[in-house]
Amino acid sequence: MDRPDAAELIAIALARFREEILPVLPADRRLAALMIANALGIAERELAAGGDDGTIAAAFATLIGETADAVPAFVADLRRGRWDDDADLHHLLLQDAKARVAIANPR
Amino acid sequence: MTGEAAHIDTSEAARARLGRIIAAALGEATVLSIEKLSGGAIQENYAVDVETASGRQRLVLRADAPSAIAVSHGRAQEFALLKVAHAEGMTVPQPIFFCADPTILGKPFYVMRRVAGTAAGHVIVRDDKWHGDRIALADRLGRELAILHRVRPPHPDLAFLPMPSVSPALVAIEAYRGFLDSYRLPRPALEWGLRWLERHAPPLAELVLCHRDYRTGNYMVDDSGLTGILDWEFAGWGDPHEDIGWFCAKCWRFGANAREAGGIAGRDDFLRGYSAESGRRIDPGQVRYWETMAHARWAVIALQQGERHVSGAEPSLDLALTGRRVAELEYELLLMTGP
């Protein structure tokens, strides 16, 4: 793939936007500009992560099975109470959510 | 976009029609300006200034947004709710009239008085020049909510509100699962949270009129304090703890997490006002339950708002970013519902 790649382009464009454009915008455009920077920041982090939730996905598959209808069956079981208080499942869901938060809204 | 999905008609002819219909309520009136206000993912708000015999009047006109989410009331119902709140003595914008006739502006709308100040949550929690004293504001908002919760079913003007026959928590969970069944992907974290909420649901008890979006961001303040409570489109019969939990939930503190009452003051400041006005004993465990529910509900709404963008129905950066807030809401929900 040609370089700079998508993540690198977004990163440098965002840096320039923050340094040169954001500070000189009138107050009534600032919120829109911050939202633009926020959206580009999410895209940058998502690209940098490379869609790599492989470990969590594999652990999830191990836990609930790998048949074609495993996920809908899992949801139905969960609603019926089959997974109530299951610490392994809770841990995995928490890990997955944490990884998504790190992309969408790191604190 | 065209037809009734589009914005309201603001042509000269439409202004003249609007002036005539406002005149019926306020006396001879000339529309000076119609200006779209920002915010409001579910409806469109316009600042309307009119000249009348008694001087310039500042109004707000509210109409449906191009695509709205299914669970919110239409403008006619919202207007009825606003009138009830106003009649109870709550601090709300004075309702003036509802217009069902789509030939005036292209879709139904209602008009109320415009209140001063700002509703922007991220500003209110950070900038002390707004809202006067924070503790007094929280106390006041608690009292206002208690006034609303005096309204009990049945109410002749609110016959359109569904009456829960089981715990309002279970009604909510069923609705959210119904939405998840129609969503294009499974949401295991949200499913986990909903199952926990189902197992811990409080029984059907006292029903009161709940605002259901009572939070920082939905009330106006100026430098003297509260000027108006807004956004009545989700109101319905429910558990009084629901509104308290929604107000205190971490996801509605706009980052000011240490101030548990909406990012403005301590939880006790808010509850003191509520209890003083209502005399009702508040169960902290039930408030905590509804704070957990708040994260599930906000996650569902965020998914729906994100979907309005993703589906192409209403391309919007606001909606797109709201869609990406689901992760943090699911994360908090999981933290609150561990084994």
C-alpha cells in the first residue's frame, strides 16, 4: 500500500487542524470544529488498531461456540438466564467494551 | 429532501400565515424573524420574534425533525404535557398554542415563550457564570421534579399515555430488547445489562408522571438560576426513582463526575430539594438501579441515533458521534452489573 496510509494521513491532517485552524475559529464554530476533530480522532485510532479484536473474538468464540447460529443462540440463552453471573463472560464483555472505549472515547 | 420530511416552510407566504395564526393567540402580530436553533435531535426548534401591540415577543416554535425516533411523542402530545407541567406550577416555557394544520408551515408545530439562558450541559457544568449558586440550582431542580411527580394517573389531558400493567422497568427492558431484535448486529454487553436489570427490577408500585429526560442539558439557566425545563417528548407514567436515577447517572454529568447530581452539585443537594417538596422517601438502592437502567437506555438511544446517520436517513455529524458513544455506555453498564 502507498504511504502515507489512511491512518497517517488522518493523523497529520488532524494535527494541522488542531494547531492552525481550531485556534482561529470564531466561538460559534468551535463546537463544530471540536466534533470534526473528535470524529477524525476516532477514525485515526480505529485505523491504528487495525480492526484487531482477534484475541477477544477468539475467546468469545471459545466461550459460546463457533456454529453459524452461535451468536443468536447465545443472546437467547442469555435472556433466559443461562449466563447469569457468569464471571468469565462478564470479564470478556468488559475487555471488549474497554477496547472499544479506547478507540471511541479514551479518557 | 422534500415534502413533510423536510424542514418547515419559512417563505414569506409561510411567515404571513404564521403571523395570522399567532395573532389568534396573542393579538395582532407581525413575524420579524424565524431562526433555526441548534440542538434537538428529535425535533426542530426555531426562535421566532414577533411584533405585537404590547411589544416584541420572543417565542420558540417546535416541529418534528426530518427523522425522529419512534419512542418519542409527537408535538401534540408534547404540547399537552407542557401544559400540564405549566399548570402544576413547574418552571417551564409558557405554552401558547398547538397547530395541527400542515398547510401553515408544512408540518404540525407548537409555540411557547422563549426562556433566557443556555441549556448546553458542557457549559453549565464548567462555567460558573451560569446558573447562580450550584447547590441552590440542584435543590431547585429537585423541588421542580417533586412538583411534576405530584401528577398521578389518570389525568384527563394525558389519556394518550400508556399505563404500565407491570413494573415500568420491565416495560422498558421489553422495548429495548424489541429494538435489539431489529438491530443489524447483536449487542452482547447491552444484552448482559438488560438481563441484570430484568433480574433486579423493582415491582410495580407508585406511578407518577415522569419526565424521562430530566437531566443537565434539558433545562435552561441564566446567571440567576433556572429559567425553564425543556424537552417533554419522552414523558410518561413511571416510577419516581426513574427520573432521579436519570438525573444522577454518570453518563449525564458531562465529565464533572464528582458532582453526582447532573454534574452541578452533590446528590444530597438534589435529593434534599426533592424530599422537602414531595415528602417522599427516596430509596438509594432504587435510584442506583435506575442509574444502571439509564446507561442501558442511553445506549439504546445512541444506537438509534447513530443508525439515523448510518442508514442515510439523516446524515449528521452529531448523530454519527452519538452512535460512537455506545461503547462507553456499555462499558459503564457492565461495571454496574458485574457478578
